[in-house]
Amino acid sequence: MTGQLDQLFVSLKQWLVSFLPQAAQPMAGILLSISAIIGAFATMFAITTIMERKILGRIQNRLGPNRVGPFGLLQPAADGIKMLTKEDIVPFAADKLVHFLAPVVLIIPVALALAMIPYGRNMTAVDLDAGILFFFAVGSATELSVFMAGWSSQNKYSLVGAMRAIAQMISYEMPLVLSTVSVLMMAGTLSLPLIVQAQSGYIYEILPRWNVFTPWGLAGFVLFMIAATAESNRAPFDLPEAESEIIAGYLTEYSGFKYALFFMAEYWGLFAVSGLAVTLFLGGWNAPFPFLQWVPSWAWFFAKLGTIIFGFIWVRGTLPRLRLDQLMNFAWKFLLPMSLINIVVTAMWHFSRVFQFVGAREMRWVLCALVLAIPYFFLGRALGEGRPAKRNYKFAE
Amino acid sequence: MLGTGLIKGMAQTAKNFVGSYQGPERLVTVQYPEERLAPKENARNFPFLVFDGDDAQKGLRCVACQICEKECPPKCIYINKSKDKKPDYIGKPQFYPATFDIDISVCMSCQICVEVCPFDAIKMDKVFELSTTDRFEALLLHKTELAKPNEYFQELHPTEAAEIDTRFAEEKLKAEAKAKADAEAKAKAAAIAAAPKPEPAPVDGSIPTPVAPKTI
Amino acid sequence: MDLAFIIIAVLTLASAVAAMSLRNLVHCALCMVMTFAGIALTFLQLNAEFVGLAQLLVYVGAVAILIVFAILLTRSEDAKKEVRFVSSSTVVGFGVVALVAVSLLAAIQHTQILPPQSVVAPHVSVKRIGEQLMTNYVLPLEVIGLLLTAAMIGAVVIAMREPDPADSVDVQQRNGSPLKLDPDSKKTAVVANE
């Protein structure tokens, strides 16, 4: 029974495909997976928008949207109808073709990235040997579409927003990739299902063997999440769309359904990168405790994904936007050195496995944590240097 | 150390998030169409015309002096002066506005018309639910829509209205006393001059005016 | 021939031609990105997963952005000038193309072409590529790493050059120095305008 529930979607797909002739089966299977992913994440996009507004409202002691439907739960439907029926305005001076292609070019790589992620046991749409490389390869294509959107609008705000977005994405792609390297080193593979498999099993039959419960894994997770926030242009790294400075950045000249596509691609990118974080650091679809293994694997995956998205919303509700120089300093002077140190720590962890004396496990833990904590302290202090201690304004007493 | 401030901030927002479900008194939002806050004493948006008594047409304080029309910065007041006269609150015959229109789509709520009015005839209103589907005719308010009774003004601004009312009452008393004195003097003079024709002054002679439909 | 291969090849070649012939420089750059992507797809079709994805990551992700940045930061009115068809650069360009074509043709001529049946697509895993890089080809790898590090340090040095303090003083004096910082004032953030 548990196994059946776990493999519900896999057997459903096989059952549906079995009606077709032999030759059409692989193609039909692929199409089914694609439509399942697109359908599931489009629904999740709708749910996330309403939950985000609700949670942000509660964080600011407001109620959030509560007018459309019971508790405002039909708000996404209202938003969708509004987006679809709005006039699609293309600026007169715009480069029409590039302006049209930019949202399309953005949504394709994001959807491709979603295909890589193992959603549950035997539930990976495309199982590539170099899955994580594929993820980053298609992820880097999104920068181009942002540039296309900003440049083709022929608007200074759009161009400034696109330039900011590209500079930010290039800067934060490096810590993003480097923080995954430690996981790849320990798992010894680039394939995402195998990385999940490497995190299965339990220490002392009770504690999960997830990467996040090791010093390098925790540091890597934090670094990855910070870089992922910047990569998906979310607050506090939402400089490309800073509405108080440059209207809406590269989205300024978009309206109607093209805007909705951009918006959806942004959230899909968020889901993809959160799913990658779950896969790499939080044990993928593994249950946290052995006695909870009766819950289906895909339920665990989506529960973890939801938790991470809640974290993103929480951060967005708390932190103010960074300044551009702070953004760059943070990426190059803090995240990059920390992720390089993290790789060294991972190597330490790997090679200190040979020591088998009593207390070796604990000592290894403390040592690795110290090697990470000391640079964290000093790099953090260096970041704060050059900041004026206290400002006195002549006319603002 | 780096990150302590972040944790402090995150704790604060977490407290807000949980607390908003625990204590409804944290939620400061008023659910507008169902719940309403009482308007503030000094709230103002668009001008209206004050009339005394029951008849909007008869009791209108405005004497069509057109100062407000001239002073209005966006020029949104349109007045046509009447040909005939009607008595004001002290019984003095005055002109009255044959038409008095305010285009509230142009009005910028500056209150200058109120400041310059020597007759306390135009005051600022607090109504705000003025949305219509017609942006031309429906936003050009005519005299019938603008005229609102003095009781309404007393409700909006009790102190100011009370002050104006006592002043008007005093002026009226003074005017009546003067009229009486004048009448007596005239009667005396008339009695001295020629006994047969003692005609009193028309204190409350009412001119028949068309009664406007009451809208407020 | 495979249908997918034909589509990819036509797309790649068409975008390459467009990259050369279009007038708008940004359009050219975008077409070139399409060519890069087409080449990556060709690699993927040949089961060379790692090379294909690396091509995508490096060329579409990094080189294309670099080109686009360069165009935007250096764009001038020269781009709109009438291009003469016979100029020194055209001649040099044709010369280079001819040289490359001849050498490629020579290489192809000397290659022993295997019959298609005998080709067994070897599944090269990323792990094996890594092992090869770390054992047989460790020296070239290290040399490339050193070269890139040197280039990066050079870039940092070029970018770091700050205006000489003496120059800035000179500029201030020439401009009549309208702004002066008062060092004695306790109110540090105040700039007194005298």
C-alpha cells in the first residue's frame, strides 16, 4: 500500500502509456512528464503568489488579500484573468521581434531546468549523467533573455535594470556553482538522483544522512540559498526590479500576458533553484526519520520545497534592498572566499574519514566547523569596514 | 558579527507573523466597505453650499458675489448671477446664484473658495465615495447637488458652525433692532409729516422664487 | 540523415549567416548566441553530453554576455556607416577564411573515415573525464589554470587603477574648489559650501 502510494504517479503514467502502440510509447511518456511538470508548477505558481501576499501581509500585521473567494483564495484566478485581458502594449521605438522573444527565451530554460529535478523515487523526468551541469547551463541562458528584454524596450530604466540583472547574475553564479561543488565532491557524481541516493540511510538508525547536517553542508546550504536568492532576483537582491529606483527594471515596458510570462518564469526559476537546494542539501525525497518512511517520497520533496519557499518569503518580508556596491562587495569579498574555503573543508572532511579512534567523529565535526567559523568572523568584519560609524546630519536633528 | 542583525530582524517578523494570528488587535487594517473610521475633524475634499432653514433655494447663503469664482486657482466654479433679488438671513435683499456649478474633476481641494467667502456660504465637505461611470456630466455638480443644510455643516464642524451661527444671530438681532428703530423713526417722521399714510418697511417681504427639489 | 540533425544544422548555419550579415550589432550578437546553442545541441546529439553542456554554459552563459556588454559599452555611430565591400579588412578576412578552409580540408582528406556500422558510441561519463583530467592531462590543466589566474590578476590590476591623488588636487584647484571638507567640524557628514 505504501509502495503503491509512493509510486502512484509512476504507475499512472505507465498505465496511461500502455494504451498506445509500442512505437509511440516513449514519446507519449515524455509528453506526459512534460505536461505533468508544467501543470503542477503552474498550479504551484498560483498558490505561491497568493500565499506570498498573505504571508507578507501577516508579517506586516495586515490581513493580505481576502476579497476574491473564501479567504481570498481565488485571487490568483482574478489576477490571471486580469493579465490575460489586458492590452499588450509594445513601445513604438521597441525592437518588436526581440521584445516578443524575450519572455519566450526566458521560460524555455527555466522549464528545462525543472525537468532535471528528482521529485520522488523514480520520478525524474530526464535522468542525465551530468544533470547538475545541465541545470546550470540552461540557467545561464536566462541572463540573455533579461538582456533582450531590457535592450529591446528602448527605455533607459529597462536597460539599467537589465544591466543590473546581468551584473548581479554573473556575480552570484560563481558562489552558486562553487557551493554545489562540495556536494558533488562527496557524492562523486553529477547526476541528481544519485546525489539523493547518497543522502539516503540513517546514522545510528535515526539521524538523517542529509548534507545539511554536516559543517560543510550547512555552510554550503546557506551560501547556496543566498546566491539563489540573488539569482532569482528576489528581495533583498531585487535591484534589477527595484520599483523605488527604476520603475520595474527590465519589465517596465511589458504588459499583459508577456508580463505574466516573465512573472511565471521568475517563480519557476525560484522553484527550480529551491528544488535543487532540496536535492543537494536536504536529502531530496528522503524522509527525515526512518519511522516516517510510509509518507510518499514526492510528498516529502514538496514539503521541503514549500518550507524553502516560505523561507524566501520570510526573508523578503524582513530585509531591505541592498545597494549596488554592497551587492558586489558581498558577492566577491564574502560569498566567493567562503565557498572556496568550504571546498577545502569538504576535502578535510572527506580525508579525515580514515581516523577511527574514539571521538574522531565529534572531533572532525568541531574542527571543520572551526575552519569555517573563523574566516566567517573575519570576512564578516572586513565587510563592515569602511562604513561610517555614526552619522551626524546638520539639518536633521 | 555578521548576521546577528539579520537574525534579529527575522525574529521580529516571525513574531509579527505568529502574533497576527494570536491577537487580532495587531491588525490595524480597517475592512473598508464594511467597517468605516469616523472622518477626522479637519478632513476636507470638495466644497458645498450652505443653506439655512428648510428650503434649499430660499435659505442659500450665497449672494453670487463671484469672489470664489475669481479666486479659484483651477477655475472650476461657474456662477451666473440672478437678475432679481431675494432677502438674506437678516432680510436684506441680495442677489442669488441662478446657476452655481463646481466641476469636481478639476477641483484641487485647496479650500481657497472657503477662505475668501465673506458670507460663510461655501464650506468643505467630507464625502469621498464619488466615483461614477460618467466622467463629464456626473462630476459637474449643480446648485441642487451642492446645497446642503446648515445642520449638515454643524455636524461636520461643530465649533466653527456654532461660532458662525451665533454671529449670524447677533447680526440678525442687531438688524432687527435697527429696523425697528428705523421704522419707529420713520413712523415718527411720517406722523409728523403726514398722518394719513403709515406704511412699515417690508421686513420679511418674500419674493416668490421657484422652489428647487431638495436632494440632500 | 536524422531529422533533428537537419533542423539543428539549418538553424545553426542560418543564424551564422545572419550574424554576419545583419546591420544591428546586437542582433548579430543574438544570432551568434543561436549559433553557439546550435553547436551545443550538435554535441549533445553526438552523445557528448559534457562537451555540449560546457559549450552551453561557457558560450551562451558567459561569452555571449561578454560580447553583449562590449557592444553596449563601446557602441558608437560607426556601426551605421556605409560599409565598403572591398577594403583591407575584407581581403584579410577572405584570406583567413581560405587558410582555415584549406587546412580543414587537408585534415579531412587525411582522416581515415570509419564505416558507420563500426562506430560504437562510447558512453563517456563525467567521472571518467574528471579522472582523465586529474591523471593523464594534469599538466595541461594546471598550465591553463595558471594562465587564467594570470589573466584575472591582470584584469584586476587594470580595473584597480585609481586616479592619482595629486591629479585630483590639481583638478580641484583648477576648478576653483567649490567644495571643501572642514576637518575640524564634528559634524562629519556636512559639506560646507563656502
